[in-house]
Amino acid sequence: MAKPATTPGRRFMKLATMTASIATKTVSNSLRNLTADEEQKNAARSKMFQDIGLQIAETLGEMKGAVMKVGQIASQYKDVFPPEVSKAIAKLQRQAPPMPFAQIQQQVEKELGKPLKVLFADFDQTPFAAASIGQVHRATLNSGEQVVVKVQYPGVEEACASDLKQVRLALRLMGVLKIERKLQDRLFQEIQDSLDNELNYQIEAQNLHVARTFHQALDPKVVIPQVYSEYSSRHVLTLSFEQGHGIETARTWSQETRNQLGRRLLRAIGQEIFYLKRFHCDPHPGNFAFREDGSVLIYDYGGVKSLSTEVVENFKALIHAARAEDFSSMEDYLLRLNSLSEKGKFPQDLYRAWVEIFTRPLLTHYDFAANSSHHDAMELVKPSLKYWDLFKPSPETLMVNRTISGQYWNLINLKVHDNLNDVLDELVPPRT
């Protein structure tokens, strides 16, 4: 196994070596295909991007810690990369090996200012989750309350800012970023902001408090963990232990229960987007748990995106225009959301087909397990490809799109079979 690069100098050299290697691949590919036809060039480019994606994933995965987290966050912005690269770096979402307990104990005691045995009646030395910037342990307070303690690895925060700059430089030199420089600047600032928020557990604590208060007022069966502030700091976060079942278990329950869970999950995230305007934007199934009484548990508010009133209103207007098949107005709102580069170039028959596919799961009695929208979308991609460059990833829409598509797959995993039109009408009331 390759030794993880732990110092800034070693990380820089590892990234520099990766960049040089991939730059060589890019130049060699161009030279080899000077006389190739378009089909051969596309095939060669696709193979090259697959190789590049694997090399990025392997390098960042070996480096662990800060730079692995940078890669994980970058992998959330799939529209920024060619699909071959996105697919390869998606594996960075997997769990990392845990850190030795002695270092975890030292970090907790340093952050909270007391010996571990004074702070907790019991603290499980084996983590039940370990990721790139920290790990989570079960513990018991002296009061007898069951908690989970999220502990950030020492030194990760200091390394992340420089790692992000180096990763961006590597990606730009490789030529795998699909967007113009100005938009790159905005997107990478968004990645930096997301990274800063994830590294500051005090911000996550605030996000949890806001979300818990918001959902308790609307639906007590949307369960958000409680923060224990006196046992938390910038790098340690102690939360109530909220037990539920994973999505693999929940999908075996009755259809009625699964539909109830799907409705509650969709409504909860939609309420955050359209009402709270601060939403949980990591739809990974591991961030959700379920109970047979219909309760939905939402974990990990480290990734939260705030939306302006203007952006939310543009999203609502876009939905109204789509439901009315008013494609000209749709393009106006896509332009306002910086998701469309030029109006009037995408054929109306394709708009109509895509709108029907996107809205079908919410406007009909839809069987998510059969997943007809996804299958029909795959067929529609081919006639749409030549217009693909008209649409672009936007800082205003990327995380909304990712969250909605991720929750769609969560409903597929839950095997929901229901008409969710009334939930959509609650979230975005029809115009009268």
C-alpha cells in the first residue's frame, strides 16, 4: 500500500507528479489522433478520460485526509467534469480507514479541555463511521444519555485550503474542466465555502439547530439530532443518538410504509429548499434513516446550501412554466439561473419530451422501482447531445439539482409507488 502523503510538501509533489503524468497522456492522445476521424477521436478521448479519472481517484484516495475530502466535494459537482472522470472519482465517497484511538482521544481532550473519562461515562474506542476528515464514535454521557461524537482528525483544516488550490491547478492543467474560467472561479469558491463549512463543526451545530427547530414545528416525525453544546467545539460535535434503519432495510417494509417515508422525505427536503431556503444538500443514502412508524431521520448537516429569495422564486417560476409547457418562459428562467447560454436554440419538441420525463415522477402515479423516467431519459439523450453545450452547470442550481436527483434515487431505493402531485402542490402551489 502506498504511504499517505502527510506534509504539504509531500502532498504537493504527489499532485504535481499526477498532473505531469496526465498532461503527458493528454498530449500523447492528441498526437496519436491527428489523422483520426471524429468517431475515432471521440472514442480515444473517452478512453483517455477514463484513465485520467482512475488516476485522479487513486492519487487522491491514497493521500487521505484533506485532499481526499477536496476530491469528495469536487465529485459532488459532477456536471463540471466529463462523465468518465465523474464516474471514477465518485468512489472517493467511500469510507476511509479509521485513525488510531489514541489520536482521537487526544483531539477530544484538547478540544473539550477535560480527560475523556471525566467527560463521558463510556466512549467506544471503535468508530462506527470513518471518513476523510473525521470519524464518529458511540458514547454515553455521565447523565446516562446515549450520544454520538464526531471527531475531526488533527491538522485536516489547516491543509484543506492549499490542497484545494493544488487540485484545481491539476484539473485545469489536465484540461478536464468543462467550463469557462469565470464560471470555474465561482464554482471553486462554492467548493471552498462548502469545505469551510464542513470543517467547522460549530457551523454544522448551527445548521442542526435551525433544521431541528424548523422541522419540529412542521412535522415531529422528521427527526434531526440534538446538539450537546457543552460537549462540542470547532472540531468535536456531540449529538443525541437517533436510531433508525438504513434504506436497504426500509425498502423491505410494506408499500404503505414506504410511500409514507418517501412522501415525508420529499416534503422535508422540499420545505428546506422552498421555505427555509437553507437545505441539506448531501443526498447520500447513508445520511438518512427510517422507522416503521413513518419517521425519517436526517443526519450530517455539514453540507448545507443557502438560497436567495430571488433564486427560489426563479425555481418556482421555472416549475410553473414547465407545467404549463411555456418553453419560452422556461428559457427566461433558465437564463436567470445561469443554466442556459443562449435562448431559442433548443427544439421545442425536445423541451416537451424532457419536461414530461422530469415531471412524470411528481405528476403521475409513479412506480419508482420501475423507473421509467430514467430509462426514457437515456433514450432521449442521443437526439439531444448536439444541443448539450447550450446548458451549463450553474453555482445557483448545481446543489439544488444534485439534491433533487439524489432524492429521486432515494425514492427509487425505497421502491415508492405513489402519486406525489399533492406534495409538489404543497411545495410550489399552482398559480390561480
